[in-house]
Amino acid sequence: MVSIIAGDSHTWRLLPVRYLNPKEIPKNAAWSAFFNPAEGKDQPALLVETSGDFIVIIMPPAVSENLSGKSGDVLLQVSGKNLRKTFLVEEVSIVSLENSRPASFKSRARQCLEAAQRALETYTGTNGHVKSYTIGSRSMTFNSPQELFDLIEYWEKKVFLEECQARGVDPHTLLVEFR
């Protein structure tokens, strides 16, 4: 089952031979797809395109917006001369943005840096009384603030290198401008 946030689009890229023997597929086959809700009778049509050997099913944003809070099946249908077959592609649940679990788009290095910074804030805020922390997937005990400073410096370097890589900049090159 896949969950789609209401108002987002979703694409399925399928090989027809997964559903039918290639010899059974008519040359002038018409492909269609629709959402079959678990409750209700309205079956909104989905866009279907062919791309080489693939069949591409697209649920446009307007369709998912209207299906907020519903679940059902995405069905693919092929029809031709003396043939019509319908196949289950996938079970789908459309959830509103408020009910979805927000995804974090932060890198692991950024998340660990923020956790280390929070650990330092807690450590200094309690005058060193709280010395045990969980950063990332590890639990740690610190003896001094210097250990936290070193950890923060490590993750700052990792974040800097990631940002340089994302911008396509060599972090080891220094550009100097003279005036």
C-alpha cells in the first residue's frame, strides 16, 4: 500500500508483460486506469501514457485532492478487439497533509549536528548535571563540555562538506579576490 498526500501527484511505471502474455496484447490495445475507492461509487479516471515498453499511470494533483481521506485500488484496464482485462496495480490511501507524518529532508549529518547542539544546550543549562545523551542512533555519556565541542565541530565539518558537494564547490579550493 502506498500513501499519497492529498494534492500531490503520483506516477506508476509498469511493464504490460507483468500482467499479460505479450502475445495476448492486441497491437491497437487501449489502456486506461482509474481509482476504485473502498467506499463510494465515483471512480475517477487517471492519465495513462505509453513510454517505450512501459505503461505510465499518473494520478494528477486535482484527483488526489478530491480523494482526501479515502483509500482504494488503482486499476489498470486493457481493451481491444474481443478483449478487456482489468488488473490491480496497487492499494492506495490518500491522506491529508495534516494527518501525514512529516518527512525530514535534513541529512543525517545535519540531524546529528542539531542533536549535538541540543545536547550542549542541555549540558550547559543544567550546569553539567545531565551528561547522558542520545545523538543519532547512539547513546553517549560526556565527561566534559570539550567532548561536546569536538562532536559539534565534527558534524559542522560534515555538513559543510555536504553543502559544498550540493553546490558543486571544491571545499579545498580557496578563491581570493584582490582589489
